[in-house]
Amino acid sequence: MWKLKVGEGGENPWLRTLNNHVGRQIWEFDQNLGSLEERKQIDDARQQYTNHRFVNKHSADLLMRFQFAKENPSASLIELAHQVKCKDSEDVTEYVVTSTLRRAISFYSTLQAHDGHWPGDYGGPMFLLPGLIIALHITGALNVVLSQEHQTEMCRYLYNHQNEDGGWGLHIEGFSTMFGSVLNYITLRLLGQGVEDGGGAMEKGRKWILNHGGATAITSWGKMWLSVLGVFEWSGNNPLPPEIWMLPYFLPFHPGRMWCHCRMVYLPMSYLYGKRFVGPITPTVLSLRKELFTAPYHEIDWNKARNLCAKEDLYYPHPFIQDLLWATLHKAVEPVLMRWPAKKLREKALLAVMEHIHYEDENTRYICIGPVNKVLNMICCWVEDPNSEAFKLHLPRLHDYLWIAEDGMKMQGYNGSQSWDTSFAVQAIISANLFEECGQTLMKAHNFIKNSQVLEDSSGDLNFWYRHISKGAWPFSTADHGWPISDCTAEGLKAALLLSKIPSEIVGEPLEANRFYDAVNVTLSLQNGDGGFATYEKTRSYPWLELVNPAETFGDIVIDYPYVECTSAAIQALTTFKKLYPGHRREDIDNCIGKAVKFIQKSQATDGSWYGSWGVCFTYCTWFGIKGLAAAGHTFNNSSSMRKACDFLLSKQLASGGWGESYLSCQNKVYTNLKGNRAHAVNTGWAMLALIEAGQEIMGVFNRNCMISYSAYRNIFPIWALGEYRCRVLQAK
């Protein structure tokens, strides 16, 4: 059986940590674990998921929940105890709400790890696991890193998330794309699946690929992965010259000015492209050359393939100016850089790129900013030296990205959402004003928040490495990861401040004032000139840089844009802080809040909504918009922005009384209900929180087109909404 292990790794000499691995979550297989009954319970859950995989594509995280239920025997009793049902015709009394809250908080406390965070599934994207398997195949480490049980569960995951038409999508909810289909088909083959395996699933997958034009029509990221594997020619790729890293920083298209996720992915890609690296040509690779294309491999026009992209994948078509740029680089510049004497410049650029790769690895303890650059950096370290310490340090951190549920084993979109979820959970529990009953839960969460704050900036000259200050920030996941994020810092600061108001005998000692000051300092430093807050850094270049965005699948990824969600979180944190510390940088804080409010108001749509970039979608962001304005003193009565926002939310309320918004809202930028006009607890929670915040009584996405699972949200936001309703509506009457 599988077992989730939290905060472990100290015995491994190849693991580095700042805080004894607080927040680290990895899955290990123990063949001696579990009774026959427990194993049957898991097998039944897996079968149940597979039987209904086309109806409900998200896991319920049952393997973790079964484990925690066993470790906390009271969990099953809590689920049954004190159930209070309220009929549609009955009033929702304070007794009913309080009883439900007590039960919900008690149950959610049983899912808390011993280090204070709430583990959970952060999967969803279908292009992450393929990168891992290709990297391990190339480096010969597949069977070193992954046991047979790992590989079996990965195959289960890929088969479970194959669409009915035989293809795979960009994410688990998505329609089939060439990017998803080719990469996941290849992954199954590299994991040992034959061309006729999977009860016909492999044949269906191959048929989908060939019927839609073959692998030459894969996206640019896919072309890169296939070229590294040896199933595509580098001449079929648009250029990714490493020399761009040697250009002067004042140029608006210097990679140091790009969004950090964008530049950290294109950094190792440019190294592999510059070297034209190709992995070992194995029998499986040679077979894939025959399986994936509609023409014989040696007859493919690779120059034509550079700009081919299946219509299913074309979310962001290349503008003409971009095609002209790539053609010029491909035909005029690259041939020069590949030959002496200009080849000396290429070699110098490759050395510079590797310096940046090593810096990123070392400053994230080899976790890296995300799963894509994690495996690409690992390949680069192996290409540089297969026996290097850097490559060996990469291997154990791969497990930080793996998560298993009843749908199989996946690679997550981050090494978890530990800090983010814990900050929200704390605010949700405190909102109920029942903290004396859940002091142990809050104390553990408080310790986690204190242990997860980033205490030092990254090493060296931050300007040279294109880094922002991070001392005082909170990351999305763990302190070992360490990248600072504006809204994670704001939510962490807000949670820590709220906890500091509760007696220390209940929740433990508060953070020292200097650590609050550090968090405020990094927050203020992240505000842009327009008043908005981006994610990791200030916006460093211009939106027109999207003209050279080569990723057909993702939109708005080249620069770090300001977002309403991040801006609202900053306002809320700073207003909370100045109430408790009114003398610290008061003028700076007031100016920051004033500019941020104007940004939120300017970003509001004419219908009263705000478009969400980090959650689904208009409901999520409208909650943030209202929260930010309310924190700055705006109410339903004194603000037209608040009234318009409330009118928007009320116009989307379903006949059942709830709200239910589809991920299609993010993709199409038009509010779309869930299929069948179903209500959803998380959407309903967001809407309730927004309306209550506005004084009117009454779930994750990134890069506009890719969805991700926040498994904790189904617990956090219903608790939060009911807590606010109890204290601010029922008790106010």
C-alpha cells in the first residue's frame, strides 16, 4: 500500500533543506502495509473512479483520506455525529450553522498533517508527467527513481484520463489536443506499454493522433520534448537561441524581464536547443518515429513542420511578425552560430545559461520553480556531466512533485500548495469565531506558517540573477522552494496577523514584529506603477512582448501581469497590518492601498465582474475584488463598484440558491454555468463571502487555458462562508 510521508528526508544525503523539510510531502510504497480489507477499500475506490471517469474527472483524494482516517479514528465518527439537516422551507438558524461548522472544522482538522499543513492533490495538467518520464528515460534513471509500483500507477493515471475519443487534453477536463495526445501516448510507451496494450486504448490514442495530422502538428513545447527524445528533428523547431541571455538588460525583450515561469522554462530549453541535444536512440524511440507520423520519418519536411500546429491546440496563434522573426533566426542566424568562429559565442552563451540553471537549482534546494523547468534543468545537468553532483541532487526532489489518488499517480503543478492552503484554512477557521474549540489545529497551522516564511533573500547579486527580494515573503508551497509570491505573502501575513490576536495559550506565540515588517516590506516592493500587483515580481516589460510568445497553448505568459487577485490580497493584508501596527510605514502603506484600490476599480468590467486568472473564474475574482475594496472601506452603500459587483453575483445565482461556474469561463472569457446548471459548494462559498463582505445579506486556473486542482478548496471555502455568515449575519441580527 501507499503511504503519505510528511516532513521527512533528513536521512538522505542528497537532500538539502532550510527548515528540516517542513511541508515536504512524498508518497512511498510499502508492500507489507495494510490489511486485506484496507487494500480492498482502495481497489474499490480505484474501480469506482474508473467506472465514472468520464463523468467526474477529479479524484476525491481517497488514498490520503483513508490513511488519515486510520491515523485519526475519530474522523469517521465526526462525519456521522451532530448531523443537522435543514429543509428548504426552514429558516437557517444559528444553531444549525454552528453545529455544521463545528462538525466541518472538526473533520477538516483530521486531515491536517503533523507539521500543521493540509496535504492535497495539486494535479490537473496533462503535460507534466510526460516531461518527467522523458527526462528519466534519457538519463537512464527511470527504474532508479521510480519503482514498478510508481510506473503502474502512472499508467493507471494516463489511461484514466484518456478521453472517450482516444486523445488526451491539456488538462484532465480538457478536450483532446495534439500536445496532450502525443506526449501521453509516448509516456505510456516509455513506461513499457505496447502498441496494442490498454484494451485498445493505445490503438485509439494512436488513431486520434494520425487522424488529426500526426505529431508534426504538435505545439512548440511538444516539438522540443520530441526533439530531445529523438522522435523529432531539431530543424523542425523554431529557434531558442541561448545568446539572448547575453543581450543587455535594458532591451525590453531580455529574458530577465519576462515572467519568471516563462524565463525559467525557456532557460533550459535554450540550452538543449543550442547544443541540439538528442537522447539515446533506443528501439522504442525508433518505433515511435513510425507510430506518430502520417509520412515516413525520413521524408518529413521539417522546415514546414516548424509552424505546423493542430487546430485543437491553437489557443494563441502566432502573429506574422513572430513567424518572420523565427524564419530569420532559423535561416540566417542559426547557421552562422553553429559554425566557427561564431560558434565560440554559442559556447559562451551555453556556459552562461548553465550558470543560471545552477543558481536556480541551488536556491530552490533542487525543487525549482515548477515541474517543467525542474525536469529540464535536470536533463541539462546530466548533459553537462552525467556523474555530476547537481544531477544526483535533482533525483530525490522529483518525488516532491508526485501525488497519488484513486485515479493514479500524477505530477503536480508545483511541489504542493502547502502555504497557500494553510493560510486560507486559518482564515476560514478563525472566521467562525470558534477558535477556542480548535486551538490545537490552529496552533499547528500557526507553527507551519511561522516555519514557512522566507527568512533570507536568494544568494548573490539579485540584479545579476534577475531576482526580486524575498526576505519576509511566503511561498506558495514550502520554504525550501522559496520563490516569493505577492498574494501568498499577503495571505500568509494576514493569517499570521489574525493568529497574533488570539491568546498565545491557544495558538502559540505570535511572529516577532520584525518578521511582520519584513513581510510588509516585500509586499510594498512588489507594487507596480499602475497600482496593481503581479505574481512573483514587478512587471518588467510591455504587453506587446506577447507578440513573440511561441507557446500556442498558453496566453499571456511572457511578462508578469498585474492581477486583481494579487492586488486585493495585498490591500487586505496591509489594512490588517496597519490596524495592529499603526506606526510602521503608515504613509507608504496608505499610498500603496490608495493606488491598489484605483487599479481594482479600473479593472472591473461593465457588468460588475472581474475576470479571474487564478481561479474559476468571475465568481472567484469578484470575491477578491469585493474583498479588496471592502478592506479599504468601501461598502454596498457608499460604492457603485460594490453595488455593480453584487448585482453581477446575484444575477448568476441559480434556482437552487447556489452558484456553479464552469472552467470554460476562463477559457472563453464569458460566464458559463456548470453543466446542468449545477451548484458547487466552492463557487457558492466564494459568492456568499463576497456578498457578506459587501454588506449585502443574503474553485483553480493558470495562463487562461490550463486548469489545476485545489483539492482543499471543497473544505476551506464552505467553512469560511458559513463562519462569516454565522458571525456577520446571524449574530448581527
